[in-house]
Amino acid sequence: MTAQLFGLLTRIRLSRRPTNLDKAAADQYLFPLVGMVVGLVATSVALVLNEFMNKDMALISGGAVLVSLYFVTGILHTEGLADFADGMMASGSMEKKRQVMKDVHLGAGGVFATAMFLILFFAVTSMLTGDAGRRIELWPFLTLRVPLAFGFVLAEVAGKLSMNVMMFMGPSSHEGMGSMFVRKASGSKLVAAIAISTAIAIIFVGGLFPLVFLGLVSGFSVTALARKHFGGVSGDSFGAANEVGRLVTLIGWVLLA
């Protein structure tokens, strides 16, 4: 795992050098490993809070976990979701939609999408954090049990896998940072990302590992929208795919675990 990936996807800096986007694009298949680290941070915070707060304080605990997540990741992906929604809601040609998406000013579509996302994300995070210490069977035929909070690892990995799918599917809507990742994408890198994601999911959530494949579904769905409205994918599209992927997976985890 390279320092470049952490510099790109999180606020964690393992090197004083500027992020090498070309190197990060080449190592894109390792995105799920970064998601695992971010998820473990959220899991750790949730488990610590679970020891000191009862279920009646789940909203406070959930808010604290959310803050810890954004402290580690920053708001780059959420900003991408907002810009993506702004462009998608704009009327007119694909070119006009792309211009709206790249506009530094946030419109009604972006505000609404971000608000709905954060409300749902906060709600499901609070539900999970309030029951973080509850243990579930890792496998039906084994006695090994794991904390429910490992769902954060699953969700963050699925979010990164969503971006891997989008990079492979492409094409780029315009020349920019996103186009570099699309050019570096390949079938073998996507397969590697899926394999890494599956392995992480099996280790942390056992028999519920197929939930990580919601990242594939989310990536495909957001890519379809990006193609329809913008003619292809971009950096903002990647951010949207990450946010949708982790939210959908987290909801699935809370419903099924």
C-alpha cells in the first residue's frame, strides 16, 4: 500500500512529498485496503464509545463516529457527491451539465443530495454505534463471534470498490484528474480489487461477506448515471460512487447483521 493512496483518499500523510497521482492511479487496485484502514478507525471509535455510553446516547455516539470518519477522510468524496448531483439536476446538454458540475458554487441539487446523504449516513451510523458491541456469528458453523462495529470496515471497503468499478467502466467525461485513473484501469486491476475486498470482508464479517459486493452494484449504478448525464465519469463521479457505495452497504449491514 503506497503513501500516495493515503494522500489521495484520506487526510493521513505518510510522506512529505506531494501526492503522485500517476502512482496512485497505477495502484488503484489497492483502494480497498485504504478503506479497510479507515473502517478500522471508525470501528475502534465505535467500540470505545460503546464502553462508556449506553444506547440512549446512540445519537451522540453516532455523531462522534461520523466526525472521526470525516476527520480521517476529509470531505473530498462528499463534495464530489454534491457536485455530481448539481450537474445531474441541471437541464440542458451534457456540456452544460459538465459545466455545472465543475462550478465551484453549490446549487440546490447539491445541497439536497448532501443533506439527504448526511441524514441517512448519520441515522444508520447511530444505529450501528448504539449496538456496536453486540457480537454476531462470524460463520454459522463456528463459535467465533465478532463485534457488529466491523460493519464500518465492510462499508468503507465497498465504497472504494465502487470507485474501482467506475474507473474500469469509464469512459472519462473530460480530461482531468479522473481521466488519469480511467486510463490506468484494467480488467486485471478490477479483479484484484474485488479479490482484496472479498478477502477483507471474509476476515472481518465472515458469512456476510457478499454484502461487500453492494460496492459493485453501486459503482455500476453511479457509472450508468454519469454516462447518461455527462457522457462519462470524472473525479466528482468517483466521490459520488464512494459515498453511495458505503452508505448502501452500511444500510445492508444494519438490516441483515
